Amino acid sequence: MIVENYKNVIIGSGEGGKYLAWHLAQSGQHTMVVERRWIGGSCPNVNCLPSKNEIWSAKVADLVHHATRFGIALSSASSDMAAVRKRKREMVEGLIAMHLDRYKASGAELVMGEAKFRSSKTLDVRLNDGGIRTLTGERIFLNLGTHASIPSVPGLAESAPLTNIEILELDRLPEHLIVVGGGYVGLEFAQAYRRFGSRVTVLELGPRLLANQDPDVVAALLQIFADDGIDVIAPAEIVSVGGRSGTGLSITVRTSSGEKKIVGSDILVATGRTPNTTGIGLEVAGVELDQRGYVKVNERLQTSAPNVWAIGECAGSPQFTHISLDDFRVIRDNFAGIDRTTRDRMVPSCLFTDPQVAHIGLTETEAARQGIAVRVVKVPMAAVLRTRTIDESQGFMKALIEQDGDRILGFTMIGPEAGEVMAVVEMAMLAGLPYTALRDAILTHPTMAEGLNPLFSSVNQRREVIRPVTAPVTRKRKMSMSSKPEEMPIPGTSK
């Protein structure tokens, strides 16, 4: 048996793993990456980027369907899912080629196969093209990722449900798509396929959508989904599933009003993720897992085994590509003698529905649970004049300011380009700037970020706690200028 020796072995080529590989190899260290299937990880292949590619196609479809509102006359429009898939595939092919170029330029070796520990630092790699390579690594990095969880409901697994992977490969339009799960994946695909032309029903197992968001955010999103014609049932306990996805199925659900049967053509399961930590011999390597199957790590992402680290979702890190990238930076900086940890880092998020839902820092719910006194300010998106130019004024901006100071503790926006606007607030929070910096900043007119001026201008100077608003405020897509709050100065007006 020939054993190959490497300084670094990285199992998985996801975001954190690939950047670590490129960095270490460019530093002159002998580095190998073992990848089972997705070059570059799931994000450029079957998750973030391809889903956003198709979501943008759905946005175009929605604009076409409402073209007359913008003064454009069209005779007819229909969705060609084969063409949507083709566009997505072309993007993915380009991303894979880009990754292969980066591997070649860095000097990191990419091997396609499945790794399994033979001992603490020795692995057998069963190559996709046949054969086995045995190798050792002085340092080993687990970048294993996760896969979609399928709840143990009678008949569900047998129905061959779609996950985020299979739905991206559809070349047809489901007549009635039933989405199980009211989180990021489920909501994004639900709205996209409704706009492509499917009838869509969302079944949320918990009491409401987006469990980590405030009630007013959920209420606003529910109104948007209702306007789009999407049915949402929450909570919905799935009792059983009959039939097969793609050819017709029926789902028996138990709701607050009793048991009912929902008939659909296809089912998408988006109920969470399971770590890819089984079957690779982690116990042989001395790597401990938690009760949910995630790798146990400390705040420097070190596992229970010497010289073994874990990166990204398999380490229990927040399930965002940008967090996996930050995991890489934590490991890189500690190797360079810079003391860096995952403790207390800000985790931005963006749900790519239309409009987007972006968040950073504390929510009102979290602040109340932690006993943190805050001042809450909120403005409707209609107060941001850019929304009038594109005829998309649904949603709002909301910020939390500390009670006894001027720090921004949290920001949430449901509105057009919310992710981009949130980044502005995040930079201010990272820099420790007071809210007055954004209140008084000269922001370009007319942009979405300009709405930060009236938002932070409405902060109560007396530092009295503004109680959370729990009752949803109904907002129409169009609002007259007279409907804006009289006390809020709106940039670009004579007031």
C-alpha cells in the first residue's frame, strides 16, 4: 500500500474549505482537497447562486405579468422552465470552470472521491473514477456540509419529494407545488414558482413562518405572499403523504381548524438540514459529535482531535455561505498568530424573497427575551422615494437603538434591495458608530439607502423605550404622498 503524505488535507470543497486550500497552497504548503461531487461546494452548484439565478428569472416573469402597470403592452407571456434551467446551468458551468482555474493557480490538489478515516490521520479516498488513494495529513480540516432533512412522516420519503437540489433541475412547471417548510429555502422557491405560474401551498410545521424574525416582519411577508396568491398554513402537522411527487399526491394535514387533505402535483421538502458526518469514520479519528450529529468545536473551530478543525455548517456554524468564509478567516488568522474566534460575531442574513428580508443584530423579540432596553424606530418603505420610482413600496425599515446610548443594536428591512441597505447599517455597527452618523450622512438621492436618514431621524431623543409594535399594519403596494408620517422628513421633498 502506497501512502501519500500531505501537510494539509481538506475534506469538502465548500466555501471555507476551498478558500483555506487556496491560501495554504499559495503559502507553499502541500495541500489536498477531497470532494465527493460539487466542485466549490453546494453554494455555486445547488444552493445559493443557482437558486438566486432562478429567483431572478421569476422576478422577470413577475415584471412581465405586470408590464401594463409600467406602461408596457405585451400580448402574452409564459414561463419556459427548460430555458430557465438552461440559464442556471450555464451559470453553474462557468462557476465550476472558475473554481478549477483557482485550484490550478493556487497549486492546491483537488481530488474527486469519498474520504474515510482509516486512523486518526490516515484516510482512504475512494476515487469517483475508480481506485483508492491512501493519504495522511498533518492537519485535517472537515468541510463536510449538510444535506436536506426529510421528516419521518408516513409516505413522505416514498413520495420521492423534491429538495433544493431536484427543484433546480425541473424543466417543467408544477401544476400545484406543495412546499413543506417556512424557512429560507421553502419561502424563496414558493414565491418563485408561484410567479412562474404554479399554484403554491406552503405548510409550516411550526406556529409561524421565519421563527427567528419578529411578528411584524412575518405579518408583512404573509401579506406579500397573499398578494401573490400563495396559500400558507401554519401550524400544519403532516399526518401522511400518498402518491408520488411529479405524478400527483395527496397530503393529510392536521391544522388548528381540524384535519384536511391537500392534493397537489409536486412536493418540495425544506424543513432543515442534516450534517454530513456519518459514514466517514470520525469516531476512528477521535472527532466528537454533538447530539444532533454536528462536529463539536471550540471558538477557534478546533475539534476534540489534535490538529483537526471543522468549518461551516458541519461545525454547527450558522448556515450561511458568508459564515463559512468567516470560519476560514478564523483558522487562517490563528495560524498567523492573530487571536481570532467565532465568539460574538455579527451574523447578517438575507431572505431572497421579493422584496427581500434582511437582518443584522438583535430583533425586538431577542431584546425583550434578554432584558435589553431599546428604542425602536420604524418607517414604511413608502417613505423612501426610490420605491415610488419602481412601484414597489411594500415593507418597512426598523432599527433598535440602545436605551442609554446611541449604538445601533439591530436592523431589519423588508423591502427592495434590503440586503444592500443592511450592509450599510452593519458597517456602522462594526465601526461602533452612533445612529446619528447615519441620520446625518449625505446619502445619494434617490436610493434605497437614503431611507436610513428618515429612519434614524425618528429616534426618540428622550431615550424612552418604544414598545414593540405587534399588530401588523396593512400597507398597499401603492400609497399616496399624504400617507407618509407627518413627523418624518422625507429627502427630496420641500417639507
